[in-house]
Amino acid sequence: MALSDLVVNKEKMSSDIVEQVLKGNVDLVLGGEVALTRDAMKLPNREQVLFYLCGGYAWELINAEGSQQVDEWSRSPAEIENSLGIKGGTLRPILKSLADNYLASSKKGKYRIETRGINHLKDFLDGAKSGNQPAAPKLRKTSTSKTTKKKGTSLSKADIIVQMGDQGFIRDKTAEEIRTEMIRKGFSAKPTSMPALLLPFLKKGLLNREQKAIGDGEKKVWEYTWLSKKTST
């Protein structure tokens, strides 16, 4: 065997692994955005963050295929919180732990996934398929301030949309009306974040939308209706 036989295309190998990891877990939204699927939203917060960052790395690979100027895809804690609905008090220790253990890296306050993080996701999925969920990797302890743990499971933005839909609220509602109800329930959401938040539910067939004219008819908006619960006959 010649030494040249040991040479691999690093970009292709990375692309193949990322494709395996993201399939069924992440949707890439035009404009360089990332949205987790409903299944991925049920995963532990740490894995949700890694899948989100891995989706960003996929955009780097896509841009590289087009021979474009490739900028590192990274997001600030506030942007990650807004996309995943994980509160800052929970999210920031997770990000610090990921960076301390080289699963992710931080530059100028923004985070991106590292190779070790992608490999962790692959092992995580392999363990789930075999029925033997892998133990969490041994992480270095990081100093955090003492906080009082609250009982109960915190809901993500996606969870609250599912809850609102199943309760019958989302019926002929605009994105702004859905956002207002989320804020009333204690979830912050920017108007510009709503399309990326609702898109996965449209793709999964859980939401339907129709364009309706408002006012004098010159302006049109999308109205959404939840479809996951069918009326019994």
C-alpha cells in the first residue's frame, strides 16, 4: 500500500459525517439559518445546542462547495436562546462547558461547533439506534455560581407552539398573533424569528397556512392553522 492511499478528502469526509448527523434532526433554512426538527427538540439541551451549531457548520460546507468566500458560521448566546428557546441561565453554562471540553469554540462571544462536537453527535445517534444510549462524555468541571434549582421541565419555544396548537389556539392566526401569545406565556420572540420557528411545523404537516388580505386588500399576511389534532367524527 502506497502512502498516497492514506490520503483522504477531509472536506468530503466531514460533509458525509455532517449529512448523517443532521438528517432528520435539522432543517437548513434559506438565508443561512438553522431550525431543529420536532424530534431533535425533544433531546437534552446540550445536544440541541450541538445540533444547532452543527447545522451552522453545514452552511459553511455548502458555501465552500460553491467556491464562495467562506466565513465561519457562529452565533451569540442571545441568538441561540432566541432560536432554541433555552433560557440564558440554562444556556450559558452549557456553552461554557462545550467550549471548555472542545466540543465547541468561542470567538468574540460567538460559538461554533468543533470536530469533537460533531463526533459526539455521531456517537450519540449511534447509541440511540442501538438502544444503548452512550454515557455523557466526561466533562471538566467549570465554576458556576450557586443557583436554586426549580422543579419541573422547562419548555422550549417549539414546545410552547405544540402546546398552543394542541390546545386549539392556533386557528387562523397570524405569526404576530402567535408571537404575542408566546410573549404572554413568558417566551420572548422577535418578529424576524417567527418564520424560522414555524417552518419546521409546516414541513412536518403540523401547520397549514393560507394568505389572507387585510385592510384595503393591498396587504396580505399568512394565517396559520394547527393540524396535528383531528376532530373526531
